[in-house]
Amino acid sequence: MSQIKVSGLDITKGTLNAINVTANAITPFGSLISGITVLISEIIQVYDAAQCNKRICNALLDRVQSAEFALNLLKRRKQENEANFRKEKYYHSFLKFELVLQQIKEFAKEVTQLQGFEKIFKANTVSKTFTQLTNDFDEVMKDLNFTMAISSDEQRKIDQESLKEDLDEMKEDILTTNLTQYFEQVSIMNKLILTKANDGTSIINKIQVRKIASNELKDPFPGRKEDLQGVTKKKIFKDYLDVACKPVTLPKEGSQDSPKILLQLAILEKLSNGPSILQFYGLSYIDNNNVMVSEWAEYGSLKEVYEKYDIMWCRKILLALDICRGIGFLQSAEIFHHNIRCENVMITQNLEPKLTNFQYAREITGETSQITNISTIVHWLAPEKMRDHGYTYKCELFSFGMLLWELCYEKIPYENLETKDIMDHVRKGKREKLLIGRGKQSEDKEIQKEFAGIINETWYDEPQMRISISALFLELSKLKAKYVKAGVKLHGKGDKESRRQAWKCFVANADLGNPIAKFWKGYYLSKGYVEDKNLEEAKKLFKEAADYGFAAAQFQYAVTLVDDQEKRMEFLKYLQLSADQGNTDAEYTLGRLYLTGSIVNVDRETGLNYLKLATLNDHKEARELLKNENIDI
């Protein structure tokens, strides 16, 4: 029986011919339409959660809702559209439609959550990406014969106005380097809290903290012992959100603690949707207690994590970067956290760090937080604060440097010293020891040296000499990029030890959601380079990276589906996506399939075009196949 070789896998031609793309054409559209419907719903959710650039997102949403209407019409008139369903070109247009919506979702998610100094690095690409996405969307709507709700010319005018207004706002934010909107909101809340309500109504109602009905919070099923973290209980909100319910004592109006607690609630309400901030949903009443309802952190605090696990050095880079992002966001909102340490960083199910505990937080113009027990924070406190000088962002940077030390060495700074001894030590210009050498791999030592340099930049006794938050963010970003690239470089060496070190890098970064690292982790599992082969786990990782748009992962995921007759349409989908992004293996494979009529109908012209593309990118097998066809390029 003749066979076709697909990047090292032999595929029986008889098996490949088992399904014809044009037969029973309506069936494969079912899963596609379902997937697109979910994507549309997710885009709407992104819009609802938008923090900025909402006009840009709204212009995209106009298109998405037009698509939703057209899709519903298509489903109702399935039989009338059967002719289109039987066209292979129509199917490919649907695949492109799904891809464009996925790209719109990712773009909207990113552009609506840009904060502070991150806008500096993103503003220049927003316009270009927005224009490309709208062009792609309009083109595929036309290919599918979907009708837009308003004319293209009118929509283009709306697009340009929306884009200009949001970009103008981004430029203003870049110039002022702060989020004036957030500052004004929190400032108003602070003044409201400190002013007695004239109409006698509750001040808590005045600050408009969301009230969540107790029947909206359900117990998880089945329950686990991990669903209780101290006094904090896990509940399910809106039937799908894992939330934490922590008892809180709401003060009586006029009490001494009232302004402090209400200010904390106001800050949580206005800032918790920011990057790397634990999301606050509102207040509720369950089990005879008032509770604060916030995002559930599966692994508890970062302190609890390092006490239970030895955190890999490459993972520490990403944790540090995300925490820095959260602190940068607070600075752009002109808020002092006032208590930065690992115990006040929660770790979610996805291993994302989130800043929490705003007990001492205040706006920069607010009154200094009164800390009754300094021994709880002195390990992270800046020397100028120990000298009773004012509290500034430079104090926050010093504390972040102490947090980085704590994360690196996985213990509390100065843990064996008394409060007075710590203060004397720090005020004399002395700091914790930065020891290099803890770790098994040479790369670990390199990361330690990088961390030591960054920490030292935050530890200067003179506040003005300390690194800025934006420069610190850039340093950590470079360290992240360097280490992920180091894993790929180690893989390229090919020897057993290098691959073992590369594997550690890929695992750590994949666990933190890096799509490139997910691909490489899956690739190692598929080959059994370091650990035993695990094709199912590799397939799962390839799929996750593929859906992020990574071409190599799209091809590898397609390869995992090649023997699954029920998923031939999915095989073609991801192979096509990969080839369209220029993956030479995918171009070669797709070209050969079209040339031989395996899975798809014979289309010699299309097949030869894909083979030519692969050959132009130095794919040897594609070149040989073209030679057999008497084509020399």
C-alpha cells in the first residue's frame, strides 16, 4: 500500500482517502459554528471588562455582533445554504473567520488592559494591528456572504474616529505617566469617606461597593479540604467563577476604623481589575458573616508556595515580572500599597501572582498610614521610613527589592533579628546577603547574578539613586526573554545534558502560560528527550500553543490528528493555519496532499503552489517532489 511521509510520520494513503472533504459537508460546520459562538461570547466579555481603549474595542464589537446575527441566520437557514456548505472554499473561509475572531479576542484583551508605562511600548502597534484586523474581518465577511449591520464606508469612518480618540488618550497617558482617571476616582472616594453623609444613609452605600446576594455564591462540588484557607472559604460565583469569601468587620459610621476600612474597599473597587491585582468582586453576607468576595487563589500566598515548594529560578523571573507589573500599575494610579512582601502576593490556579492586602494602602496625597505593629513590616521597610521621613514610591521600590530577595532565597529577610536590630542594621546602610551559587544548573547561577544586580539597584540608601519602576520592568522583561531563548539555544546543542537543562526551562515557562515554552515542552514529551514519551500531554500542549497562533505548534498538533478519522477536518484546519503562516513542513504536507488527492480533492495547481513555497524556504523534500514533477525553481 502506498504511503505519504509527513515529517517523520508514515500515513497510509488508503486511510487518508477515507474522508472526502466535500461529502456530508454540513456536519463539520457544527463544531466550527459552536466554537465561533463561544469566541463571540468571549469577545463581548472582554469588552465588558475593558479598562481602556474601549472605543477601539467597541468598533470591533460592532463587527462581531454583525457576525453573530449573520451566524444565527445561517443556522436557521441551514438547508437553504447547503450548497455553500458543500464548497471547500466556503469551509476554508469559515476557518479563516474563526482565526480572525481569535485574533480579535487576543488583541482586544491586550489593548483594553494596557496600563501605565506599558502603553509606551504598545501604542505604536495598536493602529497597525487594528487596521489589519478590521480589513481581515471585512474580507472574510464578504467571502461568507455575511451582511454588515452598517455600510463599510460608514463603519470605516467610525473606526478611524474611535482609533484616533483612543490613541490620543494613550498619548496623553504616556506624557503624564499616570492614570489620571483612576487617581481622580480614588481621590473622590477618599473625600467621600472622610465626609459625613448629610442624608444619613450608609457611607458604604455611598462608595458603591457591589453587593452580592448570598444565593449567588454556591459551595463547590465536590468539596475539598483545600477549599478552606484559614478563615477564607471558596465559593462558586455566577456558576463558573471560583471566588474567595473572607470575613470582614464592617465599621460603624464615625468609628475610629471606619475611614481606613472604607478607603480599603474604595481602592479595591477601583483598582482590582488592574494587571496583577487580586480582583475584588464586592461584599456579601454568608454563614452569619460579612465577607469580601475576591478572586480565588488556589495556591495561597507566595510565601506559602515557597514554603511548600522549591520554586525554579526561571519561574521566579516571571513571578517577579508580574508583581512588578502590578506595582507599576499602582504607581500609575498614584496609590501606595505600603506593605509589599510575598505574604501579600496570592498565586492563582494559573500560577499568576496577584497583589492583595490593601490594609495600609492609600493615595499619594492621603494621610500617612498608621501602622501600630511595625514588627510585621520592618523586614521590608525602606531606611528613610525607619528614620521617620516621608513615604514615597522609592520606599515601594525598596520593599519590592526586599520581596525579590525573599523570593530568591525563599525565607523572610533578617528572620533571626529583632525589630530594633533590623532597623539599626538597615539605617547603617547594611543589607541582607546576596549569595550566588544556590542552584544545580549553571543557568540558575546566571539568573541569581541577574537578580542580585536588580536587587542592588533597589537597595540604595539614597532614594533618588534607586532604579525607576519602568526601568525595573524593562530589566525583568529582558531577563525573561533571555532565559526563554536560552532554553531554545540549549536544545540546539543536541547533547543530553543541554536538553535536560532546556527541558527545565521549558517546563517552568510553560507552567506560567508561555505558548512558545508550551510548544517546546510538548515537543520534548513527543520525542521522549528527557522524560518518557507522553503523547497525550504533548498533544494537549501543542493544541494550547496552536490556538495562541504559533505556527510550529499548529503543524505538530495537526500531525497528532493524522490517524484520527473523526478529526480529519480539524487536521486540515490546523495544517492550513500553519501553512498560511509560512511553516515549511505544513506547506510541504499540504502541497503533497493536494497533489495526490489524499483527504482533499486533487488540486494540482494549489498543491504545486504550496510545494513551491516550501522549496523557496529550503525544504529539501518539497524540492525533490517538484523535481519528480519536472519543475525546477
